Amino acid sequence: MAEGRDVQWIEVAEGQVGQRVDNFLLSRLKGAPRALVYRIVRKGEVRVNKKRVKADTRLALGDLVRIPPLRLTPLEAVREVSDSLHNLLAGSVLLEGPDWLVINKPSGLAVHGGSGVKIGLIEALRQVREDLDFLELVHRLDRDTSGCLLLAKSRPALLALNEALKQHRMDKRYLALVAGRWPARRDFVSARLERFEAGNGERRVRVDAAGKMARTRFTVRETFDRLTLIEAEPVTGRTHQIRVHAQYAGHPLLGDDKYGNREGARLAAGLGLSRLFLHAEALTFPEPTSGRPVQIKAPLPDDLATALVRARRPS
């Protein structure tokens, strides 16, 4: 973003009605981190109809939004998307509708920037898809998780898809490779999950009676000597839910540097696996306008497919 640019006055159009001020700003201030956006709102530099607003203020048709000139230091600025990431994301769209798209998220890419992450998937994709005036995440995936990720291309679509998510009308299925033999009879794990801050400042999740109830359905897809390929369906949507529930059941995911154990690390190394084996394989959701179900599958990435081939070899 260039320094010293003039104040912008933007009139809220029909497709932006009901959008929060912070999301409105983030979609237009490409290169501005969230912390900076919240700071200029808090200081009153952003005005709607010449009045101070809060970050969660909803915009109405015809509102006039004042956006101040911004000067971003190198530490604040979101990195410009590289050619390699641009090409990767441009080729990762699995399916696209008039007001939504599903991308096959690569492992290792956070869904949004912040906390030391200079650029996330949403910031990068907004640079890749400059043809879109609106682009927001409908849900999230962990940084190291690959697979189906749904985004909305309009405010009405975002609201409709968020409502479908709340009403459990969205079906998400994950593939995970875990340590040990998962018992076929154990098809559900229910345990309360609580977020906490680890000693190094990292946010993690643990099973705790004081936490929020979470439930995951597990199905055995394939059994190996000391490993099991499972399908996981999160009935609730808590942070790190699949990973923590699998650990709680005594079968941590391979490649999990947060919730894994030494045995899992040893098994992962034996397969040449250097990342978390968790892939959002399938997604079903109601199309925002018609309500018809949309079903999408993301192929297993090469590194995970190779690990499975090695797991199938006789020991």
C-alpha cells in the first residue's frame, strides 16, 4: 500500500449490506494486517456517515465509509503474494459457483495472517482473485491441514452458509492416519475441550471438564500393522477437535507436533511423513441460493498418498 494516499470515501453497495466494518476494511485495504485495522477503528480514524463506529458495526445500504490514509511499516505490511503461491492457489480451486468457491487448501498455509504470519490464504486469495469485491472464509482449517475449504463471494452467501453451518446442514469428512489399531467398535468420541495457553505462548486445546462439549464420529477406513486410516466427522466444530479427540482415545495423529507422541513420531518418520496427516477429504453444503446440496471431494496430496503406499507394504 502506497504511503501518503488520500482519504477514501466509499459508499456501501447492495452486496455489502450487513457486513461488519472490520471485514469491509480488510477486503479493501489489501496489505493491512488485522491489528492495524482494529487500531484505526478504535482511534476513530474510520467513520461511517461522519460518526465513530466499532469494528462489529453492521453497514447499511448507502452508508458513507471514511478510510484514512495508511502508512505501513515493513513489519506491519502483509507480504505480497509470490508467483509460486499465486499459481498454486489459482490452480487449487475445486469448484466454483456464482457466490461461493471451494479451494483445496495446501498444508502449511494458515487460513489468515496474524501472530507472525505475514500472509494467509484469505489475504493471498484476495490478491489472486482481484475480480472479486467480496471474499470471506465460511469456516477454517488448521494450518497443517489440507483439503476442502469453503469461501463466500457475497455477503448474502456468507450469511446463508454460516447459518447452514450452525444448523448442522454442512457435512465435513476428514481422513487421518493415527498410531495404533483403532477399535472398530469405537465410533464416537465425546469429551469437553478447553483452550489454554502453553508456556511458550502457543494456544492449545485439552480435554477438561470445564470446557465446551465436543463430539466426533470416527470410522475405520483401513487397518495396517501399527497404524489405522480413519475417517473423522466433527459433529461439533471446536478448535483442533479431531486431533485432541484422537489423542484422548489413545491414537494420536501421525505428524502432529502439538498433540502427538514419540511412537507417532517414529511411525511417521518410518513412512517419510513430515507433516500432519489430516486431510479435509469431502464437503457437502446447501447451495446458498437454491438450497440444493453441493458435494465436493479433494484428492489426497502426493505426500499423504505416498505415506499410505508405504504403510501398505509388508513389514
